[in-house]
Amino acid sequence: MPEPTGPWPASARFGPEGLAVGGVSARELADEFGTPLLVVDEEHVRARCRSFAALFPHPLYAVKAFTSRQMIRLVAAEGLNVLVATGGELEACLRAGVRGDRIAVHGNNKSDEELELAVASGVWLVNVDNPEELERLDRAARRVGATQAVLLRVIPGIGAGAHRAIQTGGAGTKFGMPLEVVPDALRRATELPNVRPVGIHAHIGSQVLEAEPYLAAVEVVLDLLERLRAEVGFEAEIVDLGGGFGVAYTDERPLELDALAPALLARIREGAVARGLPIPHVLVEPGRSVVGAAMVTLYRVGTVKESDGRTLVAVDGGMSDNIRPMLYGARYTVAPAGPPRPGSTVRVDVVGRHCESGDVLARDVELPFPVARGDLLAVAATGAYTYSMASTYNRVGRPAVVAVRGGRPRLWLRREDAVDLERLESSPPPAARSQPPPGVVVRPAVARDAASYLHAYASVAAERRYIQTEQVRHSPRELRRRFRRSWTGEGAHLVAVEEGRVVGGLSIRRDAHESTRHVATLGMFVTRDRRGRGIGSALMDEALRWARSVGVERVELTVYPHNVAAMALYRKFGFVEEGRLVRHAKKSYGYEDEILMAAWLGEPGTGSDAGEVVG
Ligand code: LLP
């Protein structure tokens, strides 16, 4: 299996259409899924998994590098086991369908709950960080009624990696126990009834580009094993060397696993034989080197400006979707993703959209001149520790993740939207208050409104673009009957009346089912010549007043994507987009999508500030 040498995914091609990955053009992906967008070359991930499975006897994918359900499933299907660092990662793997006995758990500060979850899930290994944790794990295992196989995490005294923050195996690290305490910890582990020590774990750091630190760590571990046998009579079945295998981001040479793997395995085998030790199974835990180069991020250019002699190109993401340049001074390769433009180039800094001067993704990037708003840029090797470290800084939602393979895109993670960003708020948004414009009255409909209502409704239906109905089929009689009961516990029919003429209407109705009685759905219209004057707002205000008065907690509606004025109105009242009903409407002119929007009014009587306008 040839190893990747550059930072781009194996299937990336720069052709006349611009960048394509997995046979799908960057432009198509950006148009369909929006930007910033993380694109996964699925075949590349699979090939990396197979390389590891061929080179090492027991590779585990460190899911912290990039976690999504499809990623976990794919990696597991390719034969890798998984390494998790927290209860959250453990649950993600279990939910992805990975059996407990294929999961190893590490972490320097595991809670009792996490330990118990691990044991109860039947995990293969727990990498114990320190002697105190060993005691707690034993108790957790006793509560579960199981015996847990454990590795002891040791500090080999060798730290390596691209940045101080990701060197983990050296003195002073917060991970693992110093070599001198290991014999006592192991002795204790053999005494405790519900843990079974099976080996040693040593991880030296991340983005390691040389073989030497690994080989040096192996010597330290072998010497330790010799000592443990002499002092404690312990013989290790497993040696876990962690992950950390470096990849190319720009011009660095990635660590050559084809050479490293046999060297490491031979060193352990020969070292064990030389010391008269049984030959242990060797585990490795790659994260970055499985997924790092398999992904690219697509951004769209917004503002371009000159500042102090430099050209600054601002893209629609930044430190919220890739914190690594800011945190570690990480360097990335950036390339234009649109069709090639021959001619001169310009040297630019690619900056993000966040409110910090440090939000710089890459400096001194050469791009075709001129760089313009709307251009697509691709950043290479963004698979590892970008999405998994993403934040919602400035209330920018995390990007979507799309996998590509054989010319087909598949959405792995949808973009985090306004609703997602709202979901932790415990109080509903304050309600807008709206008075109808002078001369307009908003009130429950009465029977004698029927004819005028039908006239107004039919005029909006005839426009065909704003409401579902294109042809009104109600009879005035039927409407009169409805309007006789226009404000009940089940629903309301409201009208906006100007000079005796109906100019707008709204119907709202609560769900019949017991479990959705707290939900109501509404539809509304305003006649063409009366739009933009606040009539819609006045109708909505009254509808929400009805909803609150009958204990409705949630109001739903759908709107056509082109109806931006209506969406703005709905947002003002706290409606947020919850989804897109694709081709939900079959109109005379073709299919239309509908955007589902909903407003949460709050549970009645919870004492929250529901409905209060603040400030
Ligand atoms: N095993 C252990 C015990 C680890 O702590 C780690 C990563 C790995 C395996 C996987 O290492 P990898 O093969 O991915 O280098 N956020 C940093 C990297 C932190 C690595 C933490 N531990 C970055 O963006 O560079």
C-alpha cells in the first residue's frame, strides 16, 4: 500500500473544473452543502485503515482525531478497534454499534461514572492513569460484578511531537505514572480482585515525524518489563505504544510507517527475547494518521482587503472550525478549489471571520490573481483535530461533513444551525409585540367575513408562490360555519380587516394527538397590496396570544425557501428553521421545498421569562 506523501487526499484532482475529491467537484459540494465544508475522501480513510491493519497486529483508531458515527463504523468495518478518551467518546462508539470488547478506554481523569460505564460495557482494556484510579476502577468493576483487564499508563520519559502542547511522554506530563511507582502500582493491581493487569501503555506525543523516539520508548518499556518481572513477577501480555504518527500538512515528510512498523515490532520481539521475556502483543493507537490527510475543508472567500502591505483574504470559517493554527502554530496547505485561472499570482494571508486578530488560518499563501469574493478555497489535511476541536465561537455553527466516494457525496454530519445553537437555552426568546397599522383591525373571524376572506385568499392563491393552495375550493358556507367558532381551545381563525375588507388571514390549530397537544400549526397570508406594513406581524402576535392562552407550547409552520420576507417575520417572533422538507410541495410549476420553522413558547407556568420583552 503506497503511503500518502503530500497533504491532499488520495483521490484529490485539480482539473479544468477545479478541485474534485472522490470524483465530486468542490464547486458542486460547496453549492449543495454550503461552506465551510469538511470533505472526507472515504476511500482514503479505508486505505489508511487497511495499511495499519496490514502493518500492525492490533491497531486501534483514536476516535478523538475525528468522531462521527459513520467514521466509527467505517473504521470498525475495516478491522480496527477503537480508543476512546472519555465517556462521551465511549458512548459514541457504542451507539455506532462497536462492541465493548473492541474498545479501549484511556484518560487522565476518568470519573467513577465513566469507569463504571466502561466496565459495564464490557470494554476490552482500561488504560489506568494512576494508582488512585486503579482503586476506583476496582470498586467500579466490583459494583458491576466484572473483572476488568487493564494496562498501566507509564511515563516513558520521552516526549515527542510537533508542539509542546502535544508532547505527552516526557517528564512533567499530566498523563500516566512515573516509572518508579509502576512496580508498586502493579503489585497492588495483582492484589485487587476486580482488575487484571495485562500490560503497559506508553504514548509519547502527537505529530511525531521521526522513528527514533518510538524506538527509544520501546527500550524504556522493555527495561521496565524486565524490572516488573524481577520485582513483581509480572509478565506483560500487551505493550501499547500509543499513537502520534505524523502526517504531511505542507512540505514535511510524513512518518514512514512501512519502515517504522517492522522496525518497532522487531525491536520489541528481539528485546523481549534478549531479556528472556515472553513476546507481548503490540498495540498502536493512530488517530491523525488515519484521517488527517483524508479530509479537506472548503471555504468561500468573502472580504478581500489590503492591510499594511499584505493582502488579507477572509473566508467564511476560521478558528471555530480549525483552531490548530492558533493553538499550535500549525501550518496548512491552501489551494484554489475553483477552475484554474492562468496568469499572475498574489501572496495572501487567509484569515477567518471571527472577532480576533489571531484568527489566521494560513500565511503567505500563493493564489491566482485577483482573489475575489465567492472564490472557493481548499485547505488540505484538515481531518484530524479540526472538527473534533471545533467550537461555536461567535455563534457560528460547526460545519457540515460530507463523505465522497465514486462520484457520490454522502452527508455524515449536517451543519450546526440556529436551532442547534439555541437548544441549550433554558428560556424561550422574548415575544415580539406588534400593533396593527392604523386603520387595520386584527380579530377573530366572524361568519360575515367569509365572502371577503375568500376573495382575499383567492387573490393570494392565484399568485401561486406564497401559500400551498393555488385554487381555492372552500365554499362560503363551509367557511361561515368555521368562522362561527373562530377562537376555541382547538384553534383560531384570525382576520386583518381594513375598511371593511379582509386583507389578511391566519389559521392556527393544535394537534389532536395526546403527545402533541402542546403543538399547534399555523398558516397565514396578507394580500399583495397590503404587504410590508406590519399586518402579518399583528396577525402573528394575536395567534401567539391565542396559543399561550390555551397552553400551546410550540408553534410550527412551513414556508417556501424564496419567501424571505415571511421568514424574517417568523424569526422576529422566535421561529427558527428546523429542517427542509425536500420537494414537499408539488405545485403547478414544479416541486418546491418547504422550510420547517418552529417557535418554542415555553411550558406554561414554569416561571420562566417567557413572553417578556427585555430591554
Ligand atoms: N493514544 C493516546 C493515548 C493519545 O493521547 C492520542 C492523542 C492518540 C493515541 C492519538 O494520537 P495521534 O495518532 O492522533 O497523534 N489536538 C492535537 C493532538 C492531540 C493528541 C492527543 N492525544 C493536535 O491538533 O495536534
